[in-house]
Amino acid sequence: MSRDTKAESAAVRKILHSDWDPIGCGVPEDEYDSYVWPVYALLIRGAPREEVAAYLQWAADVNIKLPVPEEKLTAVVDKLMALGFASKIPPT
């Protein structure tokens, strides 16, 4: 099974822009692109949800300096984990 990295990363990008969105004031669609690949990498290697949440919390709190409420962060991580990328890991 091959990965469709373009479609998968676009799905992550959409969630980060529409649901996570720490800035929240109509930012351009590419505003969070620098976070797409790190999140995507976590998801495809099957990182635990706590690690994904910790990365997004760090990005919002430290890098962007606009914290995301815990309930919003939980909902975003739920959506990201539901993408099921880890289950698409090709057999070795």
C-alpha cells in the first residue's frame, strides 16, 4: 500500500487551519504550513496522542505565543488521530 502524502498532508493542513488556528483572525491558509510536516511525521509513525498534543501545545504556547484551550486542543488531536495514518504503515 502506497501513501498519498499530498492528500494526507492536505488533510492535516486543513485541520490545523480550520480547527487548531491559535491566531484565529482569518489567517491565510498557509499560515500553519510549517507545522504540517512535523504533525504528519508524528501521525505516520504512530506517535501517541499525548505526543501530538504536546507538539501542538508547544507550537501554540511557545512558538506562536497564543495558547489553545485544552478542550480545543483535545478536539484537534481527536480529528488528527481519526485520520488513521498510522494504520497505513506498509509492512516491512
